[in-house]
Amino acid sequence: QVQLVQSGAEMKKPGASVKLSCKASGYSFTNYYMHWVRQAPGQGLEWMGRINPSGGSTDYAQRFQGRVTITRDTSPSTVNMDLNSLRSEDTAMYYCTRGGSSWFVFDYWGQGTLVTVSS
Amino acid sequence: SSELTQDPAVSVALGQTVRITCQGDSLRNYYASWYQQKPGQAPVLVIYGNNNRPSGIPDRFSGSRSGDTASLTITGAQAEDEGDYYCNSRDSGADVFFGGGTKLTVL
């Protein structure tokens, strides 16, 4: 069965960087896009960007351009998300999610990683 | 515009039918998908491609589209359907957008 297992919670100070990981299993890793979506406390879902695990090409939401980098390792099947210059507004649950039948349909989700940014 | 607009909250009596809508220009060209999220849990895909249900999603969930508006309909709402519902779609480039979410209360 498809599983996306994310790394553990992080606590960071403003200005720092954070690297999250998402390990995929149960399907052909290079056949599906992987996305990162975040959710601030009590707020809605926000798309951050995606990677094509086959070639490693990426696209990022404009508001995160220059601050976010998504990479992948094919062995093991892992997608990473780096976010730098953290500020308190980046405190959120971060999810990796697989692009399914179409690249913008998110059919499987990781359990989420809570990132807390506080001085 | 890539914005998707949803009503913040909707309520339905147990066993009745409720429709949750999502409006945006991009929906004229690209279909919407719908996600259910319960407190403390990751979202779950319930409808994609306007009206397709993933395996395991009850058939009381259905979707439709008319013009710039996509709808999620729950026919015979159950207590376990309470939660937040989000639509999403894409724009003509590579971006993905979510609606602001609708909180569904089953009375």
C-alpha cells in the first residue's frame, strides 16, 4: 500500500532553516509528482511546490520562490523540502502529498510535520 | 484569477443533503478536486476530476461543475462527515490553488 512517512517535528528560531523529509513506499516513486502543502494553525491549505521525481524538475508557488527548495533521492525514495529565512508565520503543519491521476490531484498524504518557529 | 472561493461554514441535518461550492475562473478550464479534513488529521481526497470517487469513499459523496463553480454534494449526510472540506485546482501555468475551506456541521 502507498505510504508517505514524514520526519519528526521541528522547532526553529527566526532566521534559521529547516529541512523536512518524506519517505515514499508502495508504488513506483518516479511515476508520480510529489508536492508540499502547509497549514498554519486554524488556517487553510497552502500549496508550496512540487517535484517530478523522475528528472528532479521543480515548480514553486510564487510566494515561496527563493525560500524553498524541493529535492529528491531515488534510493531510498525520499523527497526533501528546505525552507530558509524562517519567520513566525512559517509555524505550520507541513504535508507531503502525492500527485495522483493528474499531477494536481493529491491522492495520498503524509502524516504531517509540525514546524514551530519561535525565539 | 486563480482564486477559489468557498463558503466558510455550512450545516446540514443528519440524513439530509448538503452542497458545498467552490467558485473560481480556473474551474472553467480545469476540474476541481475535493478533500475532507478532520481535526488533527491529514486531508483525504474524496472527489477528483469533478466527479470521481477514490476507492473507499462512500457513494453519498458526488461532485459536479457548472461554469466557474464546482460543487461537492453529500446525499444523506452522516455524523462522520463533519469536518473541513477544501477544493483545489490548477491554473494555466504550474500553480495549484486551494479554496479557503468550508466547515461542515452535521446537526
